[in-house]
Amino acid sequence: MQTLPDSLRIGVIRGGQSPEYDASLKSGAHILKHLSETHKPVDIFISKEGAWHMQGLERSPAKILEHVDVVFNNTRGIQHILEQHNVLYTGSDKIASALAGNKILAKEKAKSLNIKTPIYVASTKEDSVSAKAKEIFFSMPQPVIIKAVHGHDSYLARNFAEIISALEEINDAAVAEEYIAGREAVCVVLNNFRNEDTYATPPGNFTLEEKREVERLAKLIHSSFGLSHYSQSHFLVTPRRGIYFLEVNPSPHIFEDSVFLDSLSSVGITMPQFLHHVLSLAIEGK
């Protein structure tokens, strides 16, 4: 495990103006807990309204960021602020995060890499719900999976009424996917780990051939999307139709019993090892 200087001032940013607000708070708390074992991390909280806080007091980003050397960023959409203040941070930059965080753009990118993804119909917040529901209903067999384009809301819609209900529940940009019977495989990728430029954790309970292909695809997505430090890709493995890309998360949930940490622990990577490795990459500019 890389050794970080005792004097290193580490900020942990959590919260923020995104659908992942609650998960970011929970992940940030878990990260703070483990970093507190070796350092004195600075808890940086961003409210849903976008107000920055340090030690319970609202302050400007400039005033807060002058107190840190590097930031473990667990919030989406703030990379440009960190870059404006020349602060090193973990994770992917704004452009790569925006690509990965938009399920439609991510699907288009995956298709350009000749990676299979379920057929889909996109919907915007401005679309007529009834008209879009009819398009979805008549363009693919039911059931369908309806997901928020940003965030993790997902619904299984078995008929026309449930399609309308799911679109109304999401009330934002959505994507309807064909339902494909298969098993989901999750693969975490880390940069510069165990003597590999891109190291992939093996998914469990699949054939050796399936595991290797999922790992290959996860590495390809991580690199081709321009993601940095770590990511979590989701696939659907089917016995006859092959492997389908579902989505990639540049800011996965990092708390107890999360899929991300389960994937790390399955190959013997502890939380302190992960945190110190990723922070070292940020400091080294890798």
C-alpha cells in the first residue's frame, strides 16, 4: 500500500446537486471514517442547493479549498471548480464523468466500440409522456426496463400503464431498454494497480471465458471513455446472446456492503489500500 505523508491535507467532498446526493453523503462518511485512521481529513459538505460547508460553516469553495492538498471527490459535477482552484482530486474529470454518467451517451459510445448494448428508446423531460409511452410500447416487446438517464432509478414495466407510471415517476430524461434474460456482472477497474495499467476485478459465478470477456470490456470502456483512477461497469451475461453493456459508473457507491467494496474485497483489496492508492494517483497526476 502506498504511504501518504502524515502531513497531507486530505479533503473529502460529499453531497452536491445530483440525484446521488444521499449515496454521496453515505459514501463520504465511510471514506472519512477510514481516512481518519491515518490522517485528519477535512469534511467538505455541499448542500442540495450548492452551498459549500467546512466544519459546519458555510464558506466559499476558495476559502475551503485553500485548506487541502488533495481531495477525494465523491460528488458529481464539481470537477471544474476544483480545477479552477488548482486542487488535485481523485476520480474522472468533468468530460469523462459526464459521458459515463449519461446512459444514452454511454450506450452510443459503447456501440462505437462494437460492444453490444440492449436496444433502447430515449425520452426527454420535454417529451409527451403518453406519446413516448406509445413509442416504447410499440417498438419493443414487454416487459421493458425504464431507467433515469442520470442516477439509479430503474423500473420494470410489464404493460402500457406501467410504462407511463415509470416515466412519470422518473420525471426527467429516461431510457427504455429491451428486457434481456441473463445475469448481471459487475467489474471494477483500477488504474496502475498490481503491475497493470488497468486492473479489473473478476466477476463471480461465470465461466472463465465469460469472466475474461467481461474484464476485457470493462477495461476497454474505462480507457475509451477517458475515465481515471477507478470505475464500475455493469454487464448482462446471457448464455446465447452474449454479453451486453448496461452502464458504467465513474463515482460508484463506496460504503459497507456496496457492490464496489464487495468487488474489491473479493480480490483482497482493503478500504485503506484502495483509498491510499487512489489518492496517490491523484497526487502523482496519473
